Amino acid sequence: MNAVTQSAPRSNQYQQELQTATSLAHSAGELLRRLQKEQLEVTFKAAGEIVTNADHGSNAIICAGLAAAFPGDIIFSEETPAPESFAGPRVWIVDPLDSTSNYASGGTEYSISIGLAVQGEPVVGVVFNPARNEMFAGCAGLGTSLNGIPARPSVGPMHKNSRLLVSSKEWQRGLGRFARAITMYPMSSMAYKLARVAAGLDDAVLSLKARKPWGSCAGAALVLAAGGCITSAEGQPLRFPPPAMGTFPGLVACGRWKHDDVLKLARSLRSAVVASKSA
């Protein structure tokens, strides 16, 4: 895998946005690290999902900082009510703690996800994993970096030794048993998986389940800024937020040379899953 390159920056159009989001992710990350060790409080949302005081604390830091820096922008966060309208051209899409379950269990695969979509296109992405101290940051025209070092997706087609990341929940439900020619690696946090692929640490991400925008926008921006490709599992471009504030029908992300292979695999896996349920 080709994880880093030394390509020169091409544009600073979104540099202020990138710097602000990176600073806010650092601040929120410090809070997450502290609360995970000292003062974690776990409750449940109406749908049964867990939520913690860390989710709310991280959300407060990020949303307040974005609102102060960019008062005309819309902010769409998982932990706050949806805006009444998405009529503005710029929408920040935030997951203040992606994979709360991993975080609450003491894991190290959770992340903070801060993305900016302009006219529906993901153009700025910051994904921070505080437990591993990995800061992925990128924007359109400037490229993607990992801890300040320019990075890009791995090159070449998929092969038997490629690292294909899948959702831990999908893995637990048996997705891995349908793979034949390639090994799947389960990992929590969609934002973190996408960031790792954007930086070439892993080769591809595949998910067949409906995906929400909060954990996808920043990672999508990172993949695209790094020169990679991301679509729904059906091969359609992703728009943020999704139509009617809905979900994406799965997604695939990888280097451009791999996209056709991963998309074919997604379709094959979906057919196998459907066939197994009707058998």
C-alpha cells in the first residue's frame, strides 16, 4: 500500500475551514480521552442506542466553535435536532463521537467526524481518533494528510492480500462468511474506516447497510480530496445531506483503480445475503 506522498498543496480555498475543524477536533478529543477514563456516564436514546456525556460534551465544543467561526453556515449534528431548513449552500455535518459503543467499552476505534458540504459536495473533512492520536484532515484542492503528512489511497487493483474494512456490526451478523477471494477486517466507526482508506492505511471500505450522513461526510471528503473514489453500494454519487435527510444504501470507498472491483464485490455480497435469507 502507498500510504503517503509528498505532493504540493494546490489551493487554499478551504484552509480556514480546515484549520478550524482540526482545532475543534483536537479540543473535543481531549475531552473524550478524559471522560473515558474518569467520568463516563451512559444513557440511552429513544431508539435504544447508547449515548454518553462525552457525546454531548464533544458536540457542544464542535457546534459552538463552528457557529462562532462561520455564523452563516448550517450545522447538522447527530446529537442536536435537525435544522428546519437546508436551504443554505454550506452545511457542516458532525458526528461528535462516531461509534459510541466502542468508546464506552474502552475501545480505540472511535472517532470525531467534522465535514463540510458545499452545494451537496463533501469538500472538507476532519476525522480524529483521540485514542490513537491520528488526525486525518483534508479538503478539495489541498489533498489529505495524516498527522500533517500528505497521504493518498493505495494504488493498483484489489487482490487477495488487500485489506477490505467492513462494519463490526455487519461482520457480527455474518457478512464475512460470504467473502471468498478477499479477507475482510471488521472495524468500528465508519468515519475512521473511511479516513484510513483515504490515507492508504487500508485498501477499501464496503458496507451494505444503510449509512447515515454524520459518520460519512468527513470521511467522504477525505477520500475525494486524496484522489480516491466513494459512492453508494449501488454506484451512485453521495450527496450531503442525503435527500429528505435520509440514508445512503450502503457505500464503497477506495482508490480509483479499485472502485469497479469493490463495487462488483458489494453487488455480489448483497445478492448472496439476499439468497441466504430466502433459502
